Amino acid sequence: MALGPLKLQVTKRSLEYLSELWKLSANQLSNCYRTGQASPAEVVDSCLGRIEALEPSIGAFRHVCFEDAQSDAKRLTSALGSIGSDQPLYGIPVAVKELFDVRNTPGCYGSEVLANRVSKSDAEAVRRLREAGAIIIGVTRAHEFGWGITTQHKSLGSTRNPWNLGRVPGGSSGGSAAAVAAGMVPVALASDTGGSIRIPAALCGIAGIKATYGRISKRGGVSLAPSMDHPGPVAREVEDLEAVLVALSGFDPEDSTTYRDNLPNLGRRENALNGITVGRCPDLHLRRLAVDHQVLFESTLESVVSAGGRLEEVSMPGSERIRPTFASIQMAEAYYVHTKELGTFPSAEKDYGEDVRNRLLLAGQVSIADYLAAMREKMDIRRKFESMFRNIDVLLTPVTAGGPSTIENPDVVEHFGEPLEFRDLCMDYTVPQDLTGLPVCVIPIGFDSDELPVGVQVTAPDRREDLAFQVALEISTAINLKKKWPLLK
């Protein structure tokens, strides 16, 4: 991708100071704006400089909004201190996954099928980000139409993991996660249908939250499986998720899946683990964890207890049915989206990437009877989770069973000496929350022996984003990971 010229808005502050602004979290940037230590114009220039330096190596962006971002930053800098400058995301650079429409930017949804498409207007989620004061800095790469977890494409460009450029970042929100992990932006918009926020967040060492289904509008963009699509943010710092989630949440009269319930107060609660029962469910560990991942998961459980939480082992009968149920629903709905809503399959079949094309061909074999049976099974699984949460407050589970696949062979990994589909390494752990629509927050917990990040996820009951967020934040504090940046090796 050609980045174009970068025209820095020079100020009297030291060049060293300006060059380091990209390291700050969204909360830190807001404090800097309030105290006059930085301006949105300076911060945007710092982030654009970081993008210009690293984008050729990482490939996180489909499009960078250089002129628009600098124009917005200049306008917001001029308005600092005036009415409206206390907006939660005022002057914060945000990247947007390409499955969401961003006005006047490429809108191909990661596919050659729509290679020449340009988005005419903003998705509702993007509109809300702007309304909260955010500066849209660019559109990030995603796996084609969101249907994959590697964010690789043979002709349209691929994204690399900032922690090891020979590994994938995960997906489908791989570009958003890589951009955040590399310091290009402090936060980004992503989405999750089978793990697409949580898998790349875990593999790139950042935080993310998938709210309850219906909490955030999906209007304006492309769907993968409409009954399981969840927009949500990713961020370098867990605390930053709060402001973005607040900005995104709310009823949308033009999206019938949204509801009017207010988002619960996410504010940090001191000693949030005191009196909290954290569930551990061996039935949901359908894929054996790599040794390093197992050690880090057990260490996290110990941190929960040390911070005042109580562990409770719970069961999930029939957990082996979760993934097949999800697959039937996802395939049936995706097939409808591509054949009826987009109308691009099979007419443009040759323009699809091989993996997505093959999935659509398989999806065409799912019958209405299969879909209805899966929807009934989905409700039964949801009731089982509701029953589980009568005995625990939150559920703690891994995100992936091992590290990311390689760029050379993205679809297969070696797991305990045997080849394993990369999807199977990850999605056994991430599908349940999308199938049930439950809120879940992912956080980093350390690094494996290959110096690659490892994450865990905190799942809460329906519409209890506050519990998922507050417990995840408290666990993150208890672990107290030393801050470090990818060396881009």
C-alpha cells in the first residue's frame, strides 16, 4: 500500500517528546489534552509517523486517512478547552476494521469481489466514535469478509504479527490488533463472530471486549453471520476499553437486534475480585493447551485467588456440540449474506479467495432443517450457560490452545507433534461466547517460550459487561505484566 506524503505539523515541543506520543494510552492522551501537555494534532502526527515507519513491515492498514485525520486533529486542537472537548474520546486516534463502512474510503471488505467499492457513509459504530470525539486514522485489514482467523490474502495484502513478522496476527480483526500492538493507534474498532476480536487480541498481546449481542449496532458494513456478529474495541491497555465501549453502545432504531437497556457502569471497582466466584470449566477445554499456555493459565488462576477471588469448578454437559452448532448457523447465515444480500456468490465465485470460496461451497449444503435444528440447539446451550452462572460470577478460559501459525503455512500448526488446523487450535475456546451472545473480555497474561503473547478471557452473564471488564482489569492488575513493545523481528 502506498502511504503517500506525511506532512508533520511542527510545534515548539521537542522532537523526541513528539516522537514518543504514540506510546501513550487513550486515557493518558486525554489527561495530556486536559493539562496542555499534548494536542490532538501532535498525537496524530506521532501516530502517522509510526504508521509510515512500520506499515511496510506489518501491513495492518488497507487505507490511511492522512489528510482527513490531520484536518480533524487540527480542528480538535483549535477547540481544546471549549464546550465538547470533554468528550470521552476527544482527539483519540482510532483505527477501524474494514468490515465497517468509513465514508470515502475503500470498502472492499478484504475481498477482490468488491475491489473497486468505496464506502459512501459511516457505519453507525463509526459515527458514534466520531460523535465521541475520535479521530479516524485509517481502515485496517481483515480476513476476507471476516471469514477466517489469519488475515492473509494472496493478492490484496496480508497482515503480520508485530511480535514476530513470520507469524500471523490472528483474525479476522488482524489489522486492528496488529496496529494497536505496534503502537500505530491506542485503540481500534474490531468485530467478533467466532473469536475475531479475542483471537488476534490474544496473539498480539492486547486487550479486547466483545459486548453482549445487541449492545452495539451492526448497521453499515458487511455481516458474516448476522445472529452472531458482535462489534467491539481492542486496546493496548485494558482501561481504554471502557471509553470506547461506552461510546459504541446504545439502541439503534435502524438495527432491530439492538436493545434499549443501558450499559452497566464499567467504572473501576477497587478489589473487584473480593467475593467474586471465578469458574473453571474443564468441559470447555476441548483442545489440550500447549505447555507454556497451560503454565500461564494456571498462574493466572493463582493470581485470581491471591487477589481475593474464589475458584469454582463447573461443568458444561454436551460441550462437544457447541462448535458443530455454531458452524451450521454460521455457514447458513453467511451463505444467505453472499447469495442474497450481497448477490456476489456464485456469480463472482472466481474472485473469492480459495478458503472463503470453499467455505461458501460447503455452506450451500446446509439445509433449512439443519439451520433450524442448530438454532434450537443454540438456545439449549444458552440455557446451560445461564444455569452455570447461577453458581459463579464469571468464567475464566484460555483464548487459544497455542501460538500463531506461520505466514508460510497459515492454516496449519504443529500441536504436540501433530498437524492441526489453526482454526481448531483457537475456535474451540472462542465460539461459545458468540453462539450464546455473552459478554467477554480478553487480556494478555504473558509470553510463551517463543516470546509470543498469550491471553485469557473473562466471560460474564448476559448484559454484565461490567463484571467481565472489572474482573479482567483486576486480573490484569494482579498479574502486573511488565510493559514492553514488539521488536518487529
